[in-house]
Amino acid sequence: MSETHDRPPESFTLRLRRYNPESGDAPYWEEHTVELEPHRSVLEGILQARDKYDGSIGIRCSCRQAICGSCGIRVNGEPSLACHTHLDEAKRTASDGVIEIEPMGNMPVLKDLIVDMDAVHWKKIQRVTPWLLAKQPVPEREYIVPRESMVDVTQTMACIQCGACVSDCLAMEVDPGFVGPAALAKAYRFVGDPRDDQQFERLNDLAQDPHGLFDCTHCFKCVEACPKDVNPMGQIMRLRRVATGDYHIVDRNNGERHEAAFTTLVKDHGLLWEAELLPRSYGGNSWFGKFSPHAGKELLSSLPAILKALMRGKVTPAGALKPHKIPKGDLKSVQSIYEKIEGRPERYELNLYISGQDEEPAPAEAPDLLAAAAGSGDPPGAPENPEESVSQ
Amino acid sequence: MKVAYWPGCVSRGFTPELHGSMAKVAPLLDIELVELDRACCTGAGVIAEHNQELADTLNARTFALAQQVPGAELMMNICSTCQGAQSECQERLDANAEYRAHVNETLSGEGLTYEKGLTNKNFLWLLVEEIGLDRLSSLIKTPLTNLKVGPFYGCYIVRPRARLGIGQEHPRDHYLHMVIETLGGTVIDYAGMRKCCGFPIITMNKQASLKQAGRHLGDAMDADADCLVTPCPLCHLNLDLQQPLAERVVGRDLQMPVLHLPQLVGLALGLDPKELGMNRHVVRPTSVIDWSTSVVGAAA
């Protein structure tokens, strides 16, 4: 048993946010002090407070070992599983030594720490058709698929549906319609599954939805919130890659155009040319993009900001019309990198969740994980005989 | 100290006052900037969204160029988004020797190689960890007395914590607080200080994007901040350049000046607001804050 487990019980004060919508009273804060060994969980602290002081404290929990995903709450403002957060750690991160406990965000509170997962989380999960739409004909026995392609989706399968990522999604905070991190990660579960027959339809649906694939603000909140390292934002980026790169879906939300314009401008100039990025994102990825009616309308609505910027000398007309560039020789090198990588038959991804950290030169088995996310393609140094790597 | 300096694209484009103010502040802090003018855009996460290997290779090229700068102790950037995008690429490159060799193979045509373990710090981190708050404090000419500053961290420099090396030893998600206090200002905490400015979705969902910017600015106003300070030029675009549009979306007057980090430091080191390019902001700090009473020569 480790040293921390030998420490005697200590006092921990919990500040709980209480609320019962049916009572008609406003939410209020209530403090309870519990006695527990420091390595015990915040959940155990809440349950002791309930047993000792107030049987009406509402909390949802079941497995108590970070498997069932029932006890999602906020501890000191951060989304957490109550059973997966140690009391000593929670006390350390508390601003005033008192552990602050609230229900998760972005979902209505049913009572105290219990939120309405049906109203938000599960509704959004249903939104992405979370089941296999099997390729026909369904084989008489099992489907035979490459091992790598299933390894690729294991990260999203690790999701325990606790709602921590939904709780703190910053896009959902301003756009409650956003499909959200948990559901989009679930969408990749099926888009990445070689047995699924409707990958294009799934991606097209989510790309065209104004609250879908391109509504994520890339804020890393879900990455940080997830207790299972699902990396929902990373899955959203993979969905975007497959939608734009493999299926060439051009969406009505400027997602594909923005990505294409950004990538092209850096290829053409080495640096970003902001004045050109915006019109191209709206009007299409060429110099003529700015003359499309879509771009014109958008530029017109941004006129107050543009005029102010010009007035202040923040942007000069000459500066806006002329890109800043890197030296010619370097630009050539950058372009040759683009050509080499974009010319590969398959995109090439390293997912550290699957490959892990590797200090030493990779063992024989590691290389095929490099291409796992891409589904196939020969990674560098891949063993000629794949069976050799399996046998290790 | 000598650093391989990556200014990013936006600091040389739509926020020229950032690059300019860094150049003015560096000599006062004894930082020698060797600009990586051959390096390309980090991709800001967008190129990685298009093709991860491409983003990793382009950034590995920048890292390799930085490692070639003679006498440079580390690489420094002035853009949180660059920091976040580069840290993500570096995490993959440093984690897997086989992958690193593969990326280096692409760079070999140019004779460049990235060696694992580059130190790449945003100016904020460098200020606290390399220069040190004691030294910074000793250099102050005009303490920011009576100036109420709201820190705006944004996302890329505070999440994910493990990748960015944030922990008990390096509480990097509190550094803006520490710097503001060291400079003699008063820290104003408000709800949105570590939230997204909305910039990444400005072309995809303008309404939601501006709502984010407008809310944070409004929160800071309600908390009685005189101004915000940010280490990210992209946050600056949404919070300052787009502020007139954000006002319309949230339906309230905002008029909240937003300073770049080197500008705030420069003020305390005795530089003039104009010298620091503050007249170039859409919401002019000088028109909202009376610098003569808020900063210069106020009683402690």
C-alpha cells in the first residue's frame, strides 16, 4: 500500500451548491465538514455528508470506480468524476481551502448535483445516429476488417458518457444547438468503422449543420475535461479531415473553404495573409473569391470593423493588398514539403493514445500504429512481414 | 539572453503593434531577438486539421531553424495560438523516434534536422521563468498603480495542461495574474478569463463567435476592469478589432481596451503608449483610460 493510503483521516470542508427547482427557492450554498483519509474520493465525501448531515443531498452515482460515468460534477469549477477526484487534490486546488462542488454546466439541474442528461447529452448522442449502419449484404458470419481500423476507433469507444465534456463545452455555452464534443466523438466511432455503410451521409449531415462539425471553437475544454482521454476535439478534427480530405464535402458553413484557403495561402506565401483569408473563406479558395456575392455580403457586414482598422492605421490598404512572404528559397522548401506530403497515397497520422510515448527507437510493433488512423498505407520502417510484429 | 524569436503571422499582419511593442520591450529586458524570418506559419491548428503530418513537418522545420541559431538559449513566441499549435506538433515529434525520423527525412532535402527536446516558450512564460518577477520588478519605472487589469488567457496557452507543462511547479495558467501584480496593477478576475475568444469560428458561426467575445468583454466591464491584457494576437482580433460588431451581438456598449502583453510590460518599463502602438487599437486605450492618473505618477 502506498504512503498516501496510510495517512489518517482528516477534515475536509465541502461547499455544495443546493437547488431544488420544485421548491420554488433559489439555489444556495451549504458547507459540510467530513472526516476521511485524504486519498478518498470527493464522492465519498459527499456521501458521508449526506449520511451524517442531510439525507436530501441529491447526487447520482453507481460504480465508484470511474467506469459507469454517473457522478459527473464540477469540483472547484472544473468538470470531474466525483469518484475519480481525491479529496486532498481537491483541497489543494480550492481557492480558499474549501472544496467547491457544483452540478455540471450546459445542462438543466434536476436537483442539487443531478443534471438532466436526457435533455441535452443523450439528445445530442441520438442526433448522430449512434449505431452501425451496416454494409450490405451482412456477412453470414463476422465481418473481417483490418485490425488497425478497429484500433483507430478504440479511443472514442473509451467514452463512458459522463457528460464532463458537454458540461464545459464553450461553443455550447453560446450556441446550445451545437452537437457537441461527446456526440461528435461518437460520430467518429462510426465514421471510422470500416463496416459502416453511410460514412459520407453521416459526414455530410454534420458538415452542413450550422451547429455541427464546424461549430467547434478548438478551445481544448473537452480534451481537458475527459476522464478517459477520449480527446473529443481531436475526434472532431479527424471528422473534418475525413469530410474535407477524403469525401471533398463542401459545406455551407465555410468550414471546408476556410481550411482550404488557409492551407493554400500558407503554401503560396509561407505566412498567413489575413486580408485574403476572410473573403476566400466565404467566396471560395481563389483570388477571385472576394468577388462572389457571398463574400461581398459578408465583407459589407464587417465594414464597421474594417473601416475602424483602416482609420487607426492598424491595417493599411497596401498592407492588406500585399501578402507578407518568407524568402523565395524558403518558400520553395515549404512548397516541396507540401508537395511531398500531399502527394502521399494515404494521409499519415500519429495518435499518441494508441502508440504511447516512445523514448527509444520504435519496437517492431510500433510502426504500424503510425498509420493506424489513416486506415492503411505503409508507414516508414513497417515490418515486411506483419505477422512478425503480431507475434511479439 | 538570446532567443530564437518566432513572431507569428498576425503580429506582422493585422496586429503590427504587437511585433512592434515586443521589439521595443526586448532590449529593456535584455532579450536579444533573433527573428526566425525563414520560418513559415504554424498552421494555427487549421493545417493540422487538414493534414497532421504536414503541420508537424512545417513546424519541425521551424524548430530545426531555431536550433541552428548560434547561442540561442531557447525559442520564444508572442502568440498563444502559435504556442498551442507548436506544442501539439512537438508532443508528437518528441514522443516517437520513428515518427521524428520520418519527418526529418522530409526535411533532409534542405539539410535540416529537428533534434528532440526544443524549449519553446511564449513571452509570458519566459518573463516569469527566465527573466523572473524579481528582476522584472526591479526594472519598473512607472508602476501600473490604480490600473485594474483583467487577464485574458484564451485557450491555447492554458489547455491541455499536461502538454503545456502546467502544474504546481509551473502554474502557467496564473502567470498573467502574477505579471499584472508585479507591474503594480490590480488583477480583475472575471468569468471569461480562460474561455475562448471565439476567433476560430468567426467565419463558420459569426454570431456565436462574437457572442463569446462580447460576453467576456461585458463580464470584464461588470467586474470593473479598466482594460484587458492578452498573450494572443488572435484573441486580440476578436476582442478589439471585432469589438464594434460584438457590441451589436450582445446588445450593449463595451468600449473595453485590450492590450497585448508586451504593451502592458512596456508601459511599466516607462515606454509611451504611442510608442507601443496603442493608438492603433480599434478601442483606443488612451480614449478610455486616463493614463495620466491611472498609470503615470499616481500615488502608491
